[in-house]
Amino acid sequence: MWAVSDIADWWDEQHRQAKKELDHFVDNNPNLFGVVVATAVATAMEVGAGTVDTLRFGQGLVSVN
């Protein structure tokens, strides 16, 4: 079973790869549709990143106690 820190590290790697792909997507689709889709996906990833950071914070609290 994965520890929450493993999940957080996995998310960070996926986020990094997805950001690079979104940049390519916008470069290939510089129209309004491409920008709107990339913005929506990037926003969802940023919200998820905050949740993942909360997992790391919780893991740190557990290991201190």
C-alpha cells in the first residue's frame, strides 16, 4: 500500500508531465478552445496540488506524534 507521501510524489510527477503536455497543446492549438481547455485542466491540477500538500502535512503530523 502506498504511503501518502508516495501519492503526493506521484501527483507531483504527473503534474509536471501534464503541465509540459498542456504547453505543447496550447502551442499546437493557440485558438480560444485550446486556451480554455488548458486553463481548465491547469486549474483542476492546481486545486489537486493543494489537496496533495495537505496529505504531506498530515503525514508529517503523524510522524511527529
